[in-house]
Amino acid sequence: MFDIGFPELVVISIVALLVIGPEKLPETIRTISLWIGRVQRGFTNIRREIEQELGADEIRQQLHNESVMKELQQTRNTIAEVKQEVDSTIRSTRNGVRSPVPATTPTTSETESQDNTGAIEPAGEAASRDKSS
């Protein structure tokens, strides 16, 4: 903390001895030592509390970051699912447009013919019915 060497301590001791006197010096040193101990304990407690707060803040920040990352991952997964659905819908729509359903129009040369009611009959039955009417 302070750079107080042996020569400085000797000077302080001589001044204290001259100012306070030899009778009260031990009691004064004891009182000063108690006050120094209390101050050191106070600083130690303050330092410990600050370190705990910093540690708690770091933990809170880390937990917050983890929750944000989890939300981002869920959002990415949702976006990927929606993209897959859209892509499959686009593909199925394109396939539907590219391969139209062939229209079947009956002709007389085909093996089946259509009567006036719209029912399809085999060609042989339709011909025999036309001859009998």
C-alpha cells in the first residue's frame, strides 16, 4: 500500500515517543493497532462484496447471453422449417404447372365411345345399340 521502510518507522516511533510519552505509548499503539485492524477488515469486506457483485453480474450476463442464444436458435429452426415448407410448396406448384393432366377426348376410332348421357360404353355395345335403333 504505502512504501514505508524501516527508517520511516524509526522516525515515526521516535516522534510518537516524544509526543505521547513513554507511559501512554503502549496503550496508544494498542488502540492504533485495533483501528488499523478494523479498517483492514472493512476494506477486505468491501473488496469481497465488490468481487461477489462482479461475479454475480458476470453470471447474470452469461445467463442472459445463453437465453438470447437459445431464442436465436429457436428462431433459426422456425425459419428453416418455414423455408422448407415454402420450398416444397413452390416445387409442388411448379410440378403441377409443368405436367398438365392429359385430357381424354373420346373418338370413334377408340375402343370406347360416349353416348348422349355422357356415360362411356365399350365400342362394340354402342355400335350394336346404334344398329338396333
